[in-house]
Amino acid sequence: MNDIFAIIYETLFGLYESQFSLIFDTLYENGGYNLLGLTFILIPLIMFAAFYFLWKYPYGKFWHWLLWLIIVFLITGGISWGISNNEIFLSNNQALIDALADPESGYEEYANTLPIKYALFNGLLSIAAGFIYSLIMKQFSKIQIHLPF
Amino acid sequence: MARKLYIFGIGGTGSRVLKALTMLLASGCKLKNDFDTVIPIIIDPDTSNGDLNRTKDILKLYQEIRNQVNEPNDFFSQEIKTVNELANKSSVVNSDYFQFSLNDVDQSTFGQYIGFNTLNDDYKNSKDDKNFTRLLYSEKNLNSNLNVGFKGNPNMGAIVLNQFTDSEDFKRFGQTFSDGDAIFIVNSIFGGTGAAGFPLLLKNLRGNSDIPNSAKIKEAQIGGITYLPYFALNKKDEVNSDSFEDKAKIAIDYYNRTIIKQNKVNSLYFIGNKGNTKHLEYAVGGKEQKNNAHFLEMAGALAIFDFCENIVQTTNETQVKEFGIENDTGTILFGDLNLNNQKEIVKPLTKYKLFAEYLNIGLPKALNTSRWTKSNIWLVKRNENSFLDEQYFKSSEYKIQIDAFNKHFIEWLYEMEDNKPAFSPFNKINWEDALSLIKGNKGKGNKSFKSIDIENCKLITAIDLRSTLDKKHTTLIKIFGKSTEEVLSKKNLLKQEQNG
Amino acid sequence: MRLHIYLLFILLIFITSCTGCKNRNERLNGSDTKEKTENQTPEKKASKIPVERKIGKAIFYLENSGSMFGYVSGFTEYVDVVSELAEKPRFAEEKTSREFYFINGGQNIKVTNIGSNPTSLKDKLNENGFNCGDVSKSNLNSMFQLALSRAKNDTISILISDAIYDIGKPQAPMNALSTEGRETRSRFIERLNEGDLQTIIIKLNSQFDGKYFPVTGGSVNLSQNRPYYIWIFGATELLNQYFTDEYIKSLKGFTDIARFLKLSELEVPYQAIAHKKIGDFKFDKNDKNKLVNVKPDRNGQGFYYSIAVNFSDLPFSETYLTSISNYTCNNSNFSIRNVSSIGDVKLYGLNFEPTHIIKVGTDRSPHCQLEISLLNKVPNWIENTNSDDESNIIKDTTHTFGFKFLTNAISEAYQYKNKESNIITFKFELIK
């Protein structure tokens, strides 16, 4: 699982810089990628399950669904930001900590650009996941079956 | 064993009671004891009578709607047929088939009808029929136009109505009569048509051997309801409402001697209301006579249910029953009714009222938004798409049949509310508080039409609700039957209680 | 339409699992090597724990045959250096036990014990002092054998000689030299079989006033600079510590130095780093020396990366280590751009202390199994020192007759033992 997520973030989204390989090794090794991956998989799953099976409002329109998707994006993004921030700056990899502490290494500067990127990409992934979940879950929903279309 | 109930509605009152009965049947009330089919027969020479035409229209709409529902089991569950349909085994719906025609009343005066001018006036030879006739009938009587009924003169009605038992319609009625079928007659004692027609009809049913199946008919269960005065007119002219009571007394005496004591009917119901009556617009027949619906008419319809429920094959003695409510009040609510009556009508009326109001107030919000009105949902099985889409609600069938019928229903309720005594069990509602429609019953939780929409969403895919091309109203009628029931019971709105 | 969505979904899962699998196989292979290195390193690390060894004893053998007298005719560089060595500061500090001997003679080698006091040695650094034993002959091979045999454990031996074989007056001097050489080689091989041994050959120059005895016979009077040699034998660790290039170069008259050592004992940790890279790559998760997604620079600058190494185990000079001609790449597309000392550069994520950074790369296709070797080059000076002809001995301050036979012997002996001609080979995998 870690491998699949690593491929998604590093290869697909290109979030890798060999210059700062310590960051990415730490994320890989300490399960940071796993956490991020689970985030974009589980949050939309739970949110859309609630949308399709718990929300009993019978006048749901397309924009309701869209709004929900946006909220999912924001929540996933926020949590991803938190996770990546934590995993990078509060890791237990001494080498990484040293590198970050050393202003000349450029690690800190570079690392500061990462959480927002993970937040954005994970957010996009959650949109894709949310969309797929929607298409599947709507089949089984009694009240929101007509959303998104 | 499928049995039929033939209901003869005589005169204006008969029409109005039949109308009330139709409304109750539409709301889901059903006759007990295997009475599958109701066959209304209106007897009224006053062909352009407003009440009559309204009733005929409502009966026609009822049939049309019911024909478009696949195996109705709630709203419109009772089958209504005309004698014509049964006799010819056709399913043509024509409102005229509900009425038995009377010959020669269209253009004649009473005098012409009885051939007054051809009567002998040879008083010398004791053959002075003309003058004898003058004893019985005034000049006014002789010159009245018959096509507006008998204007409250049963002496005229008795003569004219006598002919109808020779009519083709009546013969056809006899042909369709089977074992186990029953007959119910509605009339008013103070009217012209009703007062005369009831005993006449009864005499023929029990004694006329020229009717097909006369033996069966003679032995069949017959019930009747006679209306005593329950309204007054605001003008005194040819028809003088002051005379209603006197006429009533005479008639009842006659009934007592002939009908009751001779056990010609199995059950006889009486209903009326003294004092506290509303003065109605004076009209002498014709389309102007369009009396507003009255609570007592609906109460009379309840007699029909009671008759079927208590039908027993063999009694020799006539059962006489009278209608009453629990509280003497000018505004009748559900709680003022007897508990048994409440059990019969509270739920159905509330459901149908909610249904009718929903289509007016609640539908706009849901149409094309709620999934139960959407027929264009992607990526789903075909049966997930609804039949009740915008196209359906704009269709001519919906407008001409459902919408028209519901308008009559709402009008009927409104007229009863506006009458004296008023029958006003329902509040005025809007979208937000739709579910608190019963007076004195707030219910719990959210009271908007939202609950109906939620239930509809859940029910829309049920197999037994699917409309077909030849049964277009199946989904609408059945789904609302279920959803209104579900919502009302969930919100605890159908409890019946006695007002103290 | 619903069917299409489902198919798409299944396809997606299939793809991701496939790519996952593929990498996992690679990673499994990678993880094998990772396991191997993980198993090895703890042991190595154990042995690397610097238990600073000290020289227990230093044994000095000074050749005192007739050809050596010229070096002690006065206060020459020779005398200076020998005195300096005898009283090496560290020896004095650690009170290292020392033994001094004169050595000469032919078949029967003659060893004269001078004692263990450097002062006594200094008193003997003159023609009178030298005149003992059998000054007419000098059996180099026996001298080597003796010196080699004494250099064991924490004892080192130092031999000081002019490195001229005494072959008598043979008909075919080259043959004779060749034979001598082979014997030298055998001595060394025997000794190397017994264990770790580093050999340092130091070429120095000194004023020579005295007689030179050519192989053809007779003698020549010389008054000029002449080369002489100091061999130091001992454990690599000890020699690295006590006889650094720096120290040796500081000796008066120092000319050149060569070291021979057993390579298998050396540990040179290395790792690829992204420092100042040109082009792009990713480190494999399990093996840092495997570079994946290797792409040359978009602007055509080629592909270059760096290697961090810890050369501290190697006794070679900075010059040697930073000279790119001492390195080869197995792939002709690749070349070493430069080798520099670590300086102030901070590197992270290494599990060793780097001493140098090697920059390597190519302007052509960079995908290959790359091997970079630090060559064990025999210094040029050795080749240049050799002379096959003594006729121009006057004014020749640099050559030694038959030197190549001697040094070849040593070099061949080490080569034989080493099996590897390279000091260390760095292996990398560069994948697309």
C-alpha cells in the first residue's frame, strides 16, 4: 500500500527532489504516505456515505452535491496539510531534523513548500475518489439517487 | 362472493349524498361484506340541476381515475360502475349513464304530461275527471314546467315518477341484478322528487313482477335513508321552506304505516337537523339549484357503510336508525363525532385532504427536484426513474382527471365548512405546517410537506406502484395513499379521541 | 453507461496493483542487497571501532655495506633523516621501544646490534661506525626477509638502503637481477600470506661523498647527491597513523613515496548524493546507490551526480586521492569531473563521516551499471628511478641501477595477494 501511494505522490505528482531525498525517505519509511493515502480514500468515503445514506433532505440539487464535494476537498486538504506538516517537521528521523535545522542546507525552505502541495494534490485525489464513490453510492441511496445527475 | 350495491339517489338530496359517498370512497373508505361494486343510479327529472350535474361529473371522474390505477387498494379502492356498463359489458365512461332518464319531462308542463286537456269534464255523467283532478292539483301545479323537477310537490312527483319503472334503464337494472346484491335508496322527505319517489320505487322493487329478476329483487336486502329538513331557503315563493316541516310530518306518517309497518325495507335511516340551519340561496331547480355540500350528506353516506356492514340476510323486521353526534355544536370537528364514525372517516379524509393539498401547495417545491419526480436520473436501473415527472403533471390526463377531481374534493370540504352547522375539522395550511391540518391535533416534529416528499422518495421504486401506459395514475394514487398514511401515523396525527 | 464506469474502476485497480507489484519485485531485489549490507555493516562497524593501536617496537636496519659509506661522510641529509626517524617525536612521547642494527654481508648475513638508544646510533653514523660486519657484500633479499619477518603485530621494521642488488660480477647482469627480483617477490608473498603488511618505499636524496661500486667492477668516486631508500614494514593501521604522507614529506631530502597494501582489509564507505547534481533522479527507497528515473538535464548539460566517500581508511595522499587520473569508470561515457575534500559542505542522511566528494557524470546516455574505481597505481617515479645502465653514474642524482626489478617484485607480490588491482570500486545502478 505504501508503495502505491509513494508512486502516486512521487511519480504521478512529481513530489520528489533527490536533493532533499531525506524528506521523502522519511515520509516513505514512517508511513507518512500511508496516512495521506488513507486520508484521500477514507474521508470522501465517509462523507459521501453520510451524504447518500444519512441526509434525508428530499430537495437536494446538483449544487448541494457540488458543495459537499468542495467541503470534502477542503477537509481532505486541511488534514493532509496537517499530516504532511507533522510527518516532515516532527519526524523522529534525526538526520532529517538536523537537515531542517541547518539553514544552509536549504531543507527548511524547501520543506515549507511541501505541506500545501500535499494538501492540494490530496484534495484533488479526494475529488476524484468522491466522484467515483458518488457514482457508486447513489445507486443505493433512496433519496439522493439523482445526485449528481 | 362479489356483491353489488345499487344506490338510488332520488332528487337533489340523492345527488348530494352520492357525491359525499364518492368523496369518501375516493379517500379509501370501502364497503364491507364483499360489496365490491357500487352502482349509483340518480333519479331526477331536473336534468340541468346543478347538484345533479356536479355529482355526475364527480362520478365520471372517479371512474376515469380508477380505471387508470392498477388494482387500487387504498384511495379509489371501491369500484363504481353504471348499469349500462354492467348490462352491455362495456367500459365506456359516460356521466349520463349514472342517471335514469324520465320520458316526456323535457318540454312538458305537468298538465300536458297528465294529458289534462284530454281529460273528460262530463260532470253530468259523473265522469268529470278534469275537475276531480283540479281538486288534487292547483293551476300552478298544472302549469309548472316539469324539467325543473316537482318544486317540492310530491303529488306531482308521484304521478310522473310512476312511469320510470317501465323505462329501459329500469329493465336493464333488473337484468344485472344477482343473488346477494343489495339496494339502498336515498331521498328527502321534504322535496318534490324524493318524497314521492321513495315509496314508489320501493313498491316497484318489492311488487313489480315485470322487472327482470323480480324474484331476486323482491327478496333482496333493501335499505334507505330519508332526510328530514336540514336547511331553509331565504325566500318564500313557489317553494316555501316553512312548509318543509309540515310536509315532513305527513310523509313520515305515511312511511310509518306503509313502509315500516309492512317491513318493506330491511333498514331505514333517518337524519335531519332542526334549528341552527343555514338559509340557502333560493332557487327553483335548474342549474341554479346548486346547494352547498352539507355535513349531513356525508353523515348520510355513512349510513350506506353501516347498512353494508350490518347486512344480515334474513330479518323480517325493519331496523330503524337515526344519526347523531356527540356534541351539539355549530362547528363540528372530528372529536365531536361518535368514535365509530371517527374510525371510519378521520383517517381517509385526512389522508386525501393532505394528498389534495399537497398537489396544490407541496408539489411545486418537489417537482423536478425530488428524486420521486425525476425521470432523467443517470446510471441507474430503469425502474429507478419515476413515472411522476413534469411531463406527467402537465399531461391532460392529470389535469382533466386528477386535478379536476381534487378541485371538487376541496370544494366539497370547503362548502361543508361554510355551511350551518359547519363541518370544519381541518385547519388552513401552508407548506410549513401542512401536517397540522387536523384541528386540535398538533402532532410532533417537523410538520411541513417535507415528510411526504421523503416518504415518496422511499416508496417510488416499489413494484406495486408502477404505472403503465394504460394505467397512468397508478403511481400517483398508490404512492400518496401510502405516504400520507405513513407520515400521519409517524407523526401521531391519526389518533381518535372524543371531545369532552 | 454504468458498465463503463465499473470497468474503468476495475482497470484503475488493476493498473495500480501492477505497478505496485513491479516495483515491489525490484524492491525485493533491492531489499536483498539492503539486507546483505545491513548484515555486513554491523560486523565491519565492530571491527572499525578505533582501538588506537600503538607501535610496540620499532626495529631499524641500516645497510652498512661499502656502497653506503658515502652517505655518512659528513652531516648529510641521510644522517639527518636517520636521526630524525630514530628520534621520531611520537616514539619519544610514547617511549616506543626501539632496536637499531647494522646489516650487511652476503650468503651469511651479518647483523650488528647497535642497541636501543638513539644516541648510540647517532654516534655510529659515520664511516668508522659503519665499518663492521661484512662491508664487502650486501644481500638485499636477506635484508628484506629479516626486516619482513620482524614486522609483526605491533612491531614495525625500518630498512634503510641504497636498493642496489649485489650480484657479484655476472656474465648476464640482467638475468641475475631478474633472479634476485623473483626471490624478493617470493619473500614478500610468504610474508603477505601470514597477514596484514603495508610496505612504504620512500625515496630520498642525500649528499654522497664516497665510492660507488658498479656491477662491472671497480669503483667510482662520487661527490654529489644520490638517492637512497627507506622501507617501512608493518600493519597498515600503524603505518597510516605514524607515517602519514605529511610526515614523510617533511623529511629532509624527500623525493618520492610509494605504498603497497593489502586492499581487502580496507573499508571505504560511499554513497551517492544529490549535491550539486545536474539533471534529475530519485533514490531507490532501499538502496541509495541505485538511482531511478535518471534523466539528463533539460538544457543539455548532461547528467552529473556526486559520491560522498570516507577515504580515512586509505593512507594515500590528498594529491593521489583528488587526482582524477587515478580513477576509472567502467562505462566509457562516464567520467570523473573532480574529486574534492569535503570542506564545509554539510551532507545529511549518511551513516558515515564523509571526507571527500567525487563528482561524476556524462554528457551522453546515463543509464547503466556504473563502476568507478580508484586505481592502485604504481607511482611513475618508480619507473623513472630505474636505470639499466650505470655508465653515467657521475652526475646522476636520481637513478638506481636495477631498481625496477626490486619494485616490480614488491608490486607483483602485492598484486598476487590482492587479486584486485583497484583500491576500491564504487558500484552504482542508474536506471531510467
